[in-house]
Amino acid sequence: MKLTQFLLPIVLIICWQTASLLQIVPTYKFPSPLQIIYGFKDLIVIGMPPGHHLQYHILYSLYRVFWGYITAIILAIPLGILLGWSNRLRLLLQPILELIRPIPPLAWIPIAILWFGIGIKSAAFIIFLGAFFPILLNTISGVLSIEHILIEAARTLHASTKDIFFKILIPGSIPSILTGMRIGVGIGWMTLVAAEFTGVKQGYGLGYMIMTARDIHRPDEILAGMFLIGLIGFLIDIGLRLVERKLVQWK
Amino acid sequence: MNDLSLALEFSGLNKQFISGDSGQKIPVIESIDYQLKWGTFLSIIGPSGCGKTTLLRIVAGLDQATKGQILINGQKIKNCDQRVGLIFQEYALFPWRTAIKNIEFGLETQKIAGNKRKKAAMEYIHAFGLQGFEKKYPKELSGGMKQRVAIARTLITNPDIVLMDEPFASLDSQTRNSLQEFLFSIWHQRKDTIIFVTHNVDEAVFLSDQVLVLSPRPAKIMKIYEVDIPRPRDRTSPEINTIRKEILENLSKN
Amino acid sequence: MKNIYIFLLMLTAVLLCSCSQAAASQGPTIRMAYLQNDIHHLPLWVALEKGYFQKLEVDIQIEGVFKAGPEIMSAFAARALDMAYVGESPATTAVANGAAKVLAVSQVNTEGSAIVVKKDSQLSTLSELKGKTIAVPGHSTVQDFLLRKGLSQKEIPLKDLNIIVLKPPEMITALDHNQIDAFIAWEPYPSQSQTLGIGRNLATSRELWPNHPCCVIVASKKYTKNHQDKVKAVVQANIQAINFIEQNPEKAAQIALQYTGMRIETITRAMQNVHYTAKLNKQGELEYVQFLTKLGYINLSDPERFVQTFVNSTFLNQCTF
């Protein structure tokens, strides 16, 4: 990342702070950058709601995303490999999957609460739904993108079907799987915040924190929280890109 | 290998494809009878689309014959027959595996232990002049190197019959010539039974004991040439030239 | 490159202009809001049904029926409302944090909430709520305030509770399915949970803070400045409605039925828990301010002055009771 890439954001922030100082923009609607920084400080020191500090909100949110995401990976990758390999299974399951896929994860919230109660299970379920489909679809297309000739070559080299799955399909589709995982974690993270709006048992979570800041009318903390959510999502994405680069040296 | 039995035998081999839309039958191989002795280097030549690749795939067990019988070492051919190795024109190397890991593949599938595998694969690396490149990925190898890896990958499994489908077609003529000589030297040591499909008459005559000329589709055996010239062969020698001319005339007649 | 910067500057200017534009015009209609199924707001419903506003020549437009007080205050912040019936606690929080500029021009009721537990639960005292999960309608709502104030008076540390935010309609279901151990909400939800045989009161708001002020009528400062007569008319209509409720409880209950869709037993029981009055209570407001400051929700430099300006009895004093 070159330094010049930061030029535009810095210019915008300066304009924004100036506009707030000159009262062109009302600060109760649009806190200034300085106010947002103070908001950050309050989130860490006082907490929102008071007593619930930022560090714990972050940890709880990450914890929920982790469980939803891991479940998505464990289910989506094997299923994706299977569906990529078997035309028959894919055609069989495709209508069901294509019907469920367009339903936004957030629309599942009432049902999730009915099935799992209010707590980590329903939040993790919503995140699971958000991450599952990108991972599944990318895995399937990863398998389908493996040249057929490679499978024939493997067969002529004494490969059993088990060998084909583990030595050809999985390594061959890893680039697509990783792309799907990156997209999936992005969607899972975005969905998390909204999922936390609806009822968070332990009283911790970034979405919950923002909701409370809304109730207590601290837009500076709302924006600080939003920025943090974006930052964490960004860092997770970079992390996965690094993993991708390591594992896909051969492409 | 029993020298008295045949490596490969076709009787009345016939192949038809069924066109997906119209259900029309497209004959590709009409009727082939042939007997291949062990240790023979056989080249198959024919015009494009005549069915050479289909023939190879049937021997490799990747496709099935419509009619007729194929025996390998006196036994009927099986699906994806493990006694046959196939080297593709497009190399078909596994891009996510290094050169040495590609070569080890056929041993992995036969559950050979790790250190044994490595040892055997390194021998081939050395024998095929790939030292220093064993940890490289296929994208980092030249065309000639890739093909050598592909050949090593197949030969390390010691198939009864080695099939090669225009393996040097996508290489420049210099690399091609050096790989031909390389292939010859390997074969000379191991005496594999090889069926080598090619477009290139020079190549066929340089390498083979026998050259089988196929007709245009549907394929029939037009003629079988015995190349009795002692090896090592000189590409420019008059004997080679004579056979070359004959084959070329035969091909151009069609 | 230069063109890009010019374009960006223009874009920023456009965005700023649209941000600072005033919201909808302030015409003759009063944009009003109240809380869904909140029996505390019965005077508004009565005034609407009995035509008190029309008789006083004001036109009321219900801009929204909200699920909790903080949402009403957000609407004020967005300049989408002129007046509203809302809890004193969320209104105080919003004004103290600079989000909304409103005045409290009349009281509506005192008391009228309860902490509800499952019918067959073993809990009988507040201290037994330790370690339990209890739902509130939102942070800084009157109920949230009551819960925390009530607990701190009994010296139960707030840390020992799991407080979660649910909208009152969801609370009864959550209690029924054991997702929460208790909830605190405005009437008629506590009464409804009893009628449905799901819950019973652990403590009424009276026990948490006797005679506590609950809902008020707020009006935006700007609207009040420009339409004093209309604000006075609303305050007057409210007084008339409260009188009507006192004198004709059954008829008032029928109106409540219309607006809540709940059963008559629920309404009757709920109304018994609520005390309707228009008299503003500055001392009560000061207690709100002090405790909200203690909770860390607000941070005022001059609480007394805040109460003096926020609680405005001018219009009450001009009305006939």
C-alpha cells in the first residue's frame, strides 16, 4: 500500500472536521472526527452500556462469528466437493439450494430465535447462513473447474475414487475454496452486527453496543463502533488473503 | 514378462460414438486386428481426427470399444486398466504438486512408503536430467521439462504398456529432437512396450520398430511398416529417408 | 487529477447541504407519536376518539407508533416529530446528550410498570434476580431506569444480572419459552402475561420507586416557539382525557381495547396499576437526571439548570383542570 493511497481519506477527514467546526453539519447527526475519537475513548474507558467495555464487545462478536463460520466451513466444503463431483447429486439438490440462497440471513432471525432461543446459538446460526452459501458455491465451482484430463491422468496412475477426492478434487479446488471462505467471512461479519441487534444474552457484542449507543443517543459512539467493525472486517480479509497467497503458490 | 505371449492383441476392434442430439451413430474405428509383441516401440500415424486418440483411450481403459476384443498379456482389458500408462499431449501435470510430487503420485496411490517413494522419485529426477527442479511447480517448468516429468510420472509405475499421445507435439523442434533422443535412450535401457501416436513421420521413423498407418475416419489399418534399421539411427541416413518417403506417399494418397 | 478534486469538493458540498436541510415543514398539523400498546398513553387515544383535539381546533397526525421510547427520541433528532407521548427517562437522556431539543410540557402518568416472572417460578424477591436474565424494552427507557434504580436501592449490584433488550411484544413469548427469567415492561404487558396464564408480577413499579413519574408529553422546542397555542391545546385535551378516564373507566377501557387489541380483563387489570395525572414533577425529574448520571448515560454540567429548562409547566398553568 502506497502512502498516496491515504491522501484522499485524509483530505476528506480534514474537510469533515472543518465542516463540523463551522457548524455546516450538525454534530448531533454527524459527529466530527474528533468527537468520534473521543467516542472511542469512552467506549474503552466507560463502556456502552456503561460498564461494558469495548474490548469485551469485540471478543464476544468474534466468538460468535467464529462458531458460525467454522460450522459453515465444516458443512459447506465437503458438501461442495461432493456436489461438484456428482452431477446427479448436484442436479438433485440444486433447486432446494437455489430456493434458500436468496433468503437474506437476517430474515431468518425470528425462526432462529424460535429454534435456538436468544443466545449464541441463534447468532451463530445466522452467521452460518451468511457464510455457508459463498463457501459452498465456490467449492462446487472449484471442483468443476478442475480439468477433466487431470482426473483421467490420476485414474491411469492407479488412483481410487478416495484418491481422486483427496489428492485431486480438494487440492485442485483450494483456490476457489479460499475465495469462497474470504467472501463468506465477510458476509458473516456483516451479518453478525445485525444479528446482534435482536437480542444478545450476555450483554456484549459490537452490534449490541451500537444499538445501545443509539438508545442512549451517542452518535459519536455509534460511528466509532461502525468504523471499528469495518476495520476488523478489513483485517480479517487481509489475514485470509495472506493465507491464500501461501497456499496457492502454484497458480 | 512371458516373451511368448503378446503384450497386446486387438481382434475386430470397433468403436462408434452416438451423437448426443440426433442419436446418430458415428463410426470412428471400423475394424482393427493387430498383435503387439513385448518390447516393441510402435508408432501410430494417421490423418487428423482419424481416431488415433480414441484408440489409445480404449487401450488405457478410459473409453470402451463398441465391438471386438482387447487382450493385454492374454487377459481381457479392464476399466481404467492399471497395466497401462498414458502420457498426454498436454502433460496433464497436477499444477498444485511439485515436479517430484507429481512423479511420486503413482506410488502414493499404490501405498508405497514415504521414504521409498522419495528415493525412487529422486532416481527418476536424476535420470531425466531434472536435478535442481524437483521442488518447482509445473508453472515454473519449460515445456520440455514438463513432458519429462509427465513421462517419469508414468514410467515410475512400471506399466506393462506405455501409451503416448503426441507427447512432443506442442514443443519446438529443437526441444522435440532432444526429447526424442532422450526417450530413445530411456527405452533402450528399459525396453518398455510403447505405443506412440504422432503426426510427425520423421519422429515415427526415427524412434520406432513398427509404424502403423491408419486410414482416415473410420480408422482401419492401411499398412504396417517394419523399421529394421539398427539403432542408434541417423536422421539423415538414406534408409530412413526411403521409409519416410514411402509412408508420406501412402498418407498423401488419402 | 485536478478535475477529480473539483468533483469531490462539489460532491462534498452537495452532501453537506442535504444534511443540514430542515425536515418537513411545520404546518398546521401536529406530527404526533406514541408507544405501541402502552396503556400509559390512553389519554391520547381518548382525546382522539372523543374529538377533544378538533374541539380545540388542532389537527393531530399520528406520524408513528413506536416500539420503545429511544426510537421516538431518534425521530425527534431527525426532526420528524413535533410532539409525542413518551417516557421521561428516554426523553431526558436524549435531550441531555444533545440528540433532541424538546420540552416536557405535561405529565401523563405515574407508575404503571411491573417486573414479571413466570407464573410457577420460585422467585419472590428482587434479590433473587441475581444471576438471572431479565429483558428491558431498551436502554434508558423508564423500565430500564426503574429496574436499575430499584436494584441499587436494594443494594443488588447490577453486574449480577443479565440484562437484554427485547421489544415488549417479544417479551411474553421469550418468557414462555424460558429464554428469559423475567421482564419489565409497561402495562398492559404485565397484565397480558397474567391473562394468558404465563406470568405473574414479581414487583410493580410502585414497589421499585413509589409515585415515580413515568410518561410525559414532549414538544420540540422549535414547534413550541412557533405554535404556543397548539401546544397549549394538546395539554388541555390531555387534561380533559384524564378527567374522562377517571369518571368513565369502563368507556375508557373500551377505547383502550380498540388501540391494543387485548382482552378486557387485561385492560382492566392494567388500568388499575396506572395513575393518570397531568401535574409535572420537577423533583422526580431531578431524580431521573441524578440516577442517569450515576449510570453513566448522561453527563451534565448543571443538572438543576437542565431540569428547570426541560420541565416546562407554562402551558399547564394556563389550562383549566
